Amino acid sequence: MSIPTGKFQEYVLSAHEGFNEPAMREAFAQAVPLKTVVIYCLDPRVTEIPQAVAAYLGDETYPGEVIINESGSRVGSTTTLTAVAVAAGRAVDAIRSVSVLEHLFGVRNIVVVHHSNCGGTSYSAEGMIESFHHEHGTDISHAYDAGSVCITDFEASLTYDTKLLRSSPGVPKEATILGLFYNTDTGELTEVVRNEGVS
Ligand SMILES: [Zn+2]
């Protein structure tokens, strides 16, 4: 490995002297008892979705407490659930994060949540492509996964996203994948899709 020279290299774990990748990975797995990843919308009206999913699933600790060692460093957390906030809660934007979380902590449940009156239901793919063409002079018609640009039917979008996750090589086949609909006004969660992992 080349000698690191960046200004913040002391904060890069893999740049520390004596770095041992398998030992580091083991330490991360011990640091957070993670089991569930929630993929939800970045809409500021629905920031409580991870909390609602933790209550829905039961047997979850969220947000948990940060564990601080004798030196004052933040070295872990008691949480079992973490969340990825992306536009409309579409899975396509979250798959890399799921893979990283699986690699470092292990993932048993992946929960996709789409919510009522989402901004993702306020436009069409054609409308967004057209506006980028006029307002920015750019063609985004092939820039994104066509089935993930917006939401026109919640059962279809949740089915699409759970299938997308299930078919991804970066998602553990043992993980259970859920697709839930969230009522933005009442906070009610409705299970639309459940795809059990292979044991
Ligand atoms: Zn939304």
C-alpha cells in the first residue's frame, strides 16, 4: 500500500499502521448489533419512519445509544436498525449502502417504505426528462433506471423495489425483504410485500 499523505489520514482506519482488514471487519461487526436496514424517503414530513418500522417489527433497538470508550472516542452503538433516506424511498439509490452494511455488520431484514402523498408521485418520468431538457439542456432519459424515476402505483413500486433488491448480487439472499406503505398523516404502516430470504 502506498504511504498516505492526505491531511486527514489519521482518521482513515485502513491507513493506520498495522491495519489488519479481517480484524477490523470483525471489530466493526462487534461494534453495532445491526440486523435491519430501512430504505425510506428523504421527505422532511416522514422523518419518523425508521422509528415506526422499529415499532412495527418489534424486537428492535432504535435509535439506541452511542458507545464511548475510555478515551472519549465513539466506538459503537446499541442500535439494531439503521436507515437510508433517498428520494421517494426507491431501492435503486440504496443498494450500495445495503451491500456495505452487509459487509461490515450483517443484514437480516431490508425494509422498503413508500409513503402517501410522496413528492415522487407528483410528476412523471417524461415530465422530469422534459424539464431537464428545457431547463438544463441535458438528456437524462437514459441516466436512471426507468422503473425507479417516480411512483405511479404504490403496490407496483414496492413490488418493483423488493424484486430489485432480491435480484441484486449485493443483497444477501438470506435477508427478508419487506415492502411497506406508510400513511404520512396517520403514521400507519401496511405490509404490501414480504419476500422471505432462503435459509
Ligand atoms: Zn416521499
